Amino acid sequence: MAETNTTLQAAAYKADGTPRERVTLPAALFDGTVNVPVMHQAVKAYLANQRQGTASTKIRKYVVGGNQKPWRQKGTGRARQGSTRAPQWPGGGTVFGPTPRGYDQKMPKKVKALARKSALNARAREGDLLVVDALALPAPKTREMLALLGRLGVAERKVLLLTAGQNPELYRSGRNLPTVHVMPYAEASTYHILWSDVVVVESAALDRASEAGQAGQAGQAGQGDAPNESAEG
């Protein structure tokens, strides 16, 4: 069941990790909606789409050999057998084994967007979403990343760093840390957000996403107000 709270705030930090006044999150992105069933569906679809589906086994007709009856039907004192490639024989065929298949699950774009928004709202409602003026390091080094996380107070937690765009230096600084994941804000999925304990977002990323969301809403409103050209005047 969805829960809503229209006003959300987050702790804010300067680029060097110094705390500053809290900021109000954009209403276009953070409306307080938390739809748990949709988030569950999105995570299941993401994990299913990671599967290759290449597991393969052979039933008895595809196993080489075993065409000859191993011994005569009667008189040996042993159980009757027709082929050494039957499932009960070592090296025989597999019964109801896996075969190559696709595990892909499709989700509508609006449902996927709702799940992502719900995940971000959940982190914001829990106080686990931090806003940083700029995510930049003096040098692309792991120790610089650890120092920044320490100043933010999240060094011991699983952290998702969302940047305004591609940031190769920041990515290289965090790729050796198993509890740190760096990616652009636009590429973050519901799974990545829920995987983390705390989400650190670059301020410019929120500004761009908010402007894009407002532009999309304005476009939809304009289409809804447009007159029907096919109607007779």
C-alpha cells in the first residue's frame, strides 16, 4: 500500500563533506509515495533479467551410446534393463532437467518509474538520502573516497553515489570498495537504490532531473489541452 508525504527534506553537505543547512527535495521527484508491491516487482524483474538462462541438460535420447541392451531380459538374476543411458544409470539422461530459456521480465515504463521514485522516497523518508553540492575528489584514489565517506559519516554502510553525469574519476575511486557503487543518477535502478543503506546524490543531478520532470509534465499538459484537429469546425 502506498504511503504519501508531500514535503521531504534531506541532510546537505558541501563538496568537502562539511555539513550545511538541510534542503527541501524537489516535489516533482520526491512526493512521498512509497509503493512496496511495485518496488518488489521491479527488483524481481531486475534480478531475473540478470540470468543468462544457458543451463542445459540432455534427456536420454540425446546422450551418446546405450543403444544395445546391457544384458538379456531373463535368467541373469538382475533387474531388466534396456539401455545404459536410462536416467537411473551413471552417465544416463537427466529427467526434467533445465534447458536454455529466457528469464526476461518486461515492465511498463511508468511502473518502472514509479518503483524507482518509491525507492528514492523510501530512502528520503528514512533519512538515508544525503545531498552533496559536488561529488569531486582531489585525485582518483580509493583513500580519497574513503576520506569523503568518513566525513559524510557513511564509511561503514553500503553507499550508492549518484552523480549528475559520467564521472570516471569518482567511479575509479570507488570500484575497489565492495560497499560503494557509483553511477549517474539517470541510470540508477530500483534494485541499486534498495541495495544501498544510504544514497548520496549530487545536487546538480537533482536539479537536472527536476527540470526534466517539470518539462515532461508541461508537455503532457499541453497535449491534453490541444484541440482535436479532426473535429469539424
